[in-house]
Amino acid sequence: MNQLEQLKQYTTVVADTGDFQSMQAYTPRDATTNPSLILKAVQKAEYQPLLAEVIARNAGKSSDEIIDQLLISFGLKILEIVPGRVSTETDARLSFDTEATVAKGRQLIALYEAAGIPRERVLIKIASTWEGIRAAEILEKEGIRCNMTLLFCLAQAAACAEAGAQLISPFVGRIYDWFKKQTGQEIYGADDPGVLSVKRIFNYYRKFGYRTEIMGASFRNTSQILELAGCDLLTISPDLLQKLNDSETTVSQKLNPESAQSAEMEKLDISEKTFRFMLNEDAMATEKLAEGIRLFCADTIKLESMIASMR
């Protein structure tokens, strides 16, 4: 049995790509997308017809509306392949606007439902800012499930759980990147700072009985993935899925709810003031959250430019 098959015994495997043609071989349950992944996909020749078709079908509409239609088109194709859910991202430029994020979440769900997809099969991705978390709290009460992304620390995770978010996506690889740049060292295995961050969140959620799902994301190597076997879900890029598929080294469960009960930690009292202060005290989380929003905004603008050039 290869590592991918073994991993699926402990964890739900999710495909982290907009390239829906590449994911079929790995039979993931869910799939996630973001502006960068969609931009990467539409630059490939095989997806140019899909982009052109969406632009032609929505002639006269704004770039924002066309991007929404493009996101939905990719989501619909993905849902033909995966039996579970697809995550579709809100515009990162709305990351500090609760009202606009709520409106965008409702709009995306309405587009999916108009295409015959029940809202239970869609996760709306929202940046884990204070404003984004408040938006998720509103959407969740309406039955619109949210995937809280760009998450780098326990304060964000605790606030998301208190808000009743369906799922969080802690970014393992980007945490690793920050510490590697700061120290000049590459730390692998159980001591990887990204791995340690997710383990801490997992233990916190299980110890205090939160139902929010944890989906490790943004992996740089298979070591990070295997150290999180037992996490609720792991979203993995096609190249790393292939590496897991090609290896038959034994995979063992690393995270389990029983051991989390004995973890020494206190429950956080997360108000807006404590959230902002704790985030500010964490240089890595502050920098990576800001950087992540900037990068997603930049790729959305590139996508708009590509659409404008084809109209």
C-alpha cells in the first residue's frame, strides 16, 4: 500500500489545485482553490477555452462578475470529480470588510445553487482577519459553510472556532518559510514549526471540544504531510500527491483526539482586543497574513488584466 492510500486511513485527503484534470488520479474527497491556483490554471493551454467561454458568456459584465463566474465554472468541473466539497475564495481585497465579504459569500453560494449545487458541497474561503471571522460567523448562521484561510496562529484558530466556522486552513509551508528565512535553517519532521503550529491547534480544538474542522495546507514536502497524519483533512498539491503515491514507506498516525486531552494548555478568551494584540505579538503570523492577502490581491488583479485583454 502506498503512502497516499495509508494516509487516507487517518486523514481526509483534499486536492489543492485549480487544475481539475490533474486531480482525478488521486481520488481526493474534496478540493480547494484560490486566486493564485486559478490564475496558474488558466495560463495553461488546456484551460484557455474555458476562460474564453466564460468571458464570451458574460459579455458586458464587470471583471469582478466574470471572475466570480470563472471561479464557479472551475468549481463545477471540480465537483464532477470529487464526491465532497469544493472551496471557493472570496476576493482578498475584501479581507477587512465584513459586510462586503458577507455579500460576496452569499453571491457565490447563489451562483452555485443556480447551477444546481447544494450549499453543503461548497466552502467559502475567507481570510482569517478579525473582519473575515465576523463575516464567517454571519454566513455560518445562514447555512453557508466557511473555510478560514491564511491562518498562521492559535489566536486566529481560536477565534474561528468561537465563530462557528466549518473549517480552518492553517498554512504549514508558509510558517516553515518564515522560520527558514529568519534562522537560515531547514527544520524537518516533528520539529518543523509549521507542523508544530497545526499540532497545537489540533490539541486545542480537541481538548476544548470545538467542532471546527482542521485542514493543514500549503505544504512544502511530504515530511510535513506525514507528520500530520490524523489531522481532520490535509489539502495537498498534485506534485506532492504523486510523491506520496510513489512511496510505500509506512505511514503512522501522529495526531489523535485522545492524546490531545492531556495537552497542557489554557482556553483563550478571544475578544477583538485580545485577538489583535495576540496577532500583533506574533511577528510570523502578522507578516504572513499581510503578505498572503497582498499576494492573493495581486493575482486577482493579474486575472482581471488577462480577462480585459481577451474581451
